[in-house]
Amino acid sequence: MLAQQRRQAILERVRRTGGARVAELVRDLGVSDMTIRRDLEVLANRGLIEKVHGGATAAGAGSTEEPGFAAKSMRQQTEKEAIARRAARLVQPGGAVALSAGTTTWALAHHLVEVPELTVITNSVQVADVFHRSGRSDQTVVLVGGVRTPSDALVGPVAITAIRSLNVDTLMLGIHGMNPRAGFTTPNLLEAETDRELVAAARQLVVLADHTKWGTVGISTIARLDQAHVVVSDTGLPDEARAELSEHIGKLILADPAGDGELGHRKPAQ
């Protein structure tokens, strides 16, 4: 197992159970005590866990907690890649698509650079950089201005003014959490305001959210569940979430991180 895979396994264990002991990780992962302690140090330095005597606990996840882009990019990498690969198939050549900030939309951008004659609107510095580095002359990328957040989103009055003058076919929205009562949420008030303008500018809303986003609630709501036309998640999504989302949205697509397979659920006919 590579170091990156081992650290992902440790992170998932800590997040699932709330904590892990060094001795248990040594036994289960088959590496030395020193290796595990180094792994925990790396994860703690990235703000993903909290080191305690003899092990680690999950980092606090309050409604206003906003990890930086680097920290978030390490989480659920396989699931995010599967979601991005599947979501890219929803974008047609020659269309206008908006991408919000986030590590899943950033993963999606790497696939969309292959779509010809695409116009991209984004408030993400990271997403815009992916398209810039591709060097395609047939794609147009509009990066709105604004104030930069920890997740590398541009927000505030400047961003909102720019977005209000635009109309796009589809918005690919990355989120912090989704919940039946709160809907799709973020821990950043200004980012929520900007994302709501992106929702209003799009004819179709596609939400990209791996299974760990279910049940997480940020302080501010971007959109209700029933405002999403499509949600693209992964096969790790629990049954209760599948049932709830299928009832409220137009279509639920579950990408399989292990391959190209997928499950699809449509909203029951009324």
C-alpha cells in the first residue's frame, strides 16, 4: 500500500469511528509504529485529524468550519474522480457551463478540458487554472472577480455583479454538505451568496457530492434539495440518502469508484 493510500485509509477510519489508536493501525495496516506516527503527523498538519496521546481523533466539523483547498483535495479522491468522470458526460460540446469552487469541480475541470468549444464560467481560481494550463484556443473561460476564500473561491459583491449578467446551460455545483432539512450547504456565508447567484444563472443544476457529504450541514443553504435537476454521487451513499434524494430531485446518479459502472435513480412519477 502506497503512503497516500495508507493515509486515506487512516483518515477514513478516523472519520468513520471518531478516532483510532496507533497500535490498531499498526496491526491492521501492517506497518511500523514509526510509519503510522509519521502518517498521523502529516494528516494532522493538513488539518484533517487531531493527534492525541496514543492515536488520533476526528477534526472538529462545525457548521462554519472551512478546510483549505489542499486539505479537502486529499479527501475521498477515488470517489471524487469517479463523480467527475461521470459528470463530464453531462456536458455537451459548444455549451456554456458554470463550475463553482471545490475539489470535486476541480477534478471535473480536468475532464472538461477535452470538451470542444466550451464556454466556462467559474468563481474558482483552481478551476480556471486547469483550463488555462490546457491551452485550448477553442474554449472560453470567464473567471469572475471577488474576494478569495480558504477554498479558493472568489466571492462578494464583485463576483455577484458579474454572475448576474450571465446565463449558462448548466451549473456544476460543489457543496460542503447535504441534508433533507437544510438542503445543499456551505460553511462560508459569502460563498453561499455567490453560489445562489450561480444557481439562478443556470437552466440546469447538477450537484456533485461524494457520500460523506450526506448529513453534513454548513451554516448557510445554497439551494433546496428539490432545486437540483441531477445529483452525481458515488455508490458509498447510504440507502436512506438514496431514498431521500430520489424523492426530491430529478435524477440521482451514483458513480462506482471501482469502475465505470453506475446506478441511476429517477424521481417517481407523481
